Amino acid sequence: MLRRDFLRRSAHTVGAAFLAQNAVARAALIDPDPLPQKFSAQDEVALGHTGIRTSRLAMGTGTVGFAGGSNQTRLGTSPLTNLLLNGYHENGLRFFDSADSYGSHPYVAAALKQLPRDKMTVLTKTDTRDAAGVRADLDRFRRELGIDHIDVVLIHCVTEGDWTTRYRGVMDVLSEAKQKGVIRAHGVSCHSIEALRAAASSPWVDIDLVRLNPIGSHMDADPDTVVGLIKQMRAQGKGIVGMKILGQGDLRNRPSEAIRYALGTGVLDAFTIGAESQKEQNNLLQRIAAA
């Protein structure tokens, strides 16, 4: 073999090996090792010991939700209703996450009219902090949602460390409603580490809506601290639904990382993310499956 042919072929072999190694490295960055088990948004999951079984992914209706509106409700009645209906019919999602402060009850009601009620899970939240007001809320919520019972009602956006004593009247009303079959489970949406610790210690909490993402964005504390508290709650049989999975938009360019983290912690029964279009919803489902 001529020396120049040998050098040329050697260079080709080395170059091919280098390109192959780079391809493997790029693939590792793009498609890291899969999680120990396969997940899908449609997976049927149990919310703790409540007896409620629903889809892993809840269809959120409260992105930037406050004062009776959200990015979802601002889409309009037909677009949001169609998004909720498509989530069920095309993607098998059975979990609606709503709240009084989002103004999303009428939109959920419009979808429920066309869906089998016994297959759907409806979660909503009250911002009222007195017993009489919450009793009135439960009646109004059911009228707005067009249903005779609500699966989950949470005390919304709780920050006080002493909420389990401060809001005892509210808790008693929700306990009574559960006994009467007006609701199936009650709990809290925590927005401070003090409130989350109180929830972890309270036997009253059936379900906790807790903020969790890998960068600690809009969370109650650092991820490790929050995961530790969630583990305590799970050991007590509480249902755990994750929120702020995308860090209220801070992880919008890193959704796969955020979803892999939510699934990989192993501490969430389900989680809620609010899509604003069918394209976004389909993308979420694909990323969950890809994890």
C-alpha cells in the first residue's frame, strides 16, 4: 500500500470514529438514559388513599390565573371547551384542574356536558377563609360546574403556618361536605414552606397541591426540602398533585428536563400543566412519553 493511501485511509478511519463519538455524545444530551419505567399522560393513577383514580396529567385551566381569568379562559368558551374535550377524546386525559379564581368553572361545565361524568375527575379551589362563605361556595361551585358532587376541593393558595387552626371552620365545612358526599376529598394548595409543613403534619389533608420543579422556581423551598416533605405526606397516604412543573414559565425552554424531573422524583401521583392550544397539549403528551 502506498504511504499516501495508508495515511488517507487512516485519517478517514480516525475521522469516522471521531464523528461517531460526537454523535453518541449529542444523542446523550438530546435523549438521556430513560427513566426506570415508562410513563404516559394517560396512565391511570391513584390519588393517595382517597379512592380517586384519574389520569396522570391534569388539564390545567389557570395559567396566570387570578381575578376570575387565566390564559386558558381568555381563549374563549369554544376554544377552551374544545381543548378540554380533545384532551379526553383524543388523548385520554380525565382530570380537570379548575379554581374559582381562574373563572374556569363554566368552561369545565361545558365540557362535562359532553363527557361521561363517572370517568372524569374535577378538582377546584376556594379562596374563601370563613365557614359560611365556603358553604356557599360549595353550592355555587356545583351550580357553575353543572354537577351534583365535586371530586376534590382545596383551600387555595395557603401561606400561613398555622392554617390548620386558623381555618378550622373552613376545614370542618369541607369535612362535613365529604361525609355527605358533596365532595370526595379535601385538601390544600400550599404557597409557603410553613404551610407545606403544616399540611404534612395534618391528618385532615387528603390531597396536597404542591409546587415542584428542578430549579426551585416559584416553589416553597429548595427541591430537596420539598421532596422530603412530600415523602412524609405520601407515607401517610395523602394524594400528591404537582404544580409549577415548568416553574411558571421559567422552564418553558426546558420542558423535557422539567417533566423528567417531575416523573423521576417518584413522589407525585399526578401533576397539572395548563396547555393553551392543542399543539401544546400534544407536545406535553409526547414529552411525558419520551421520558
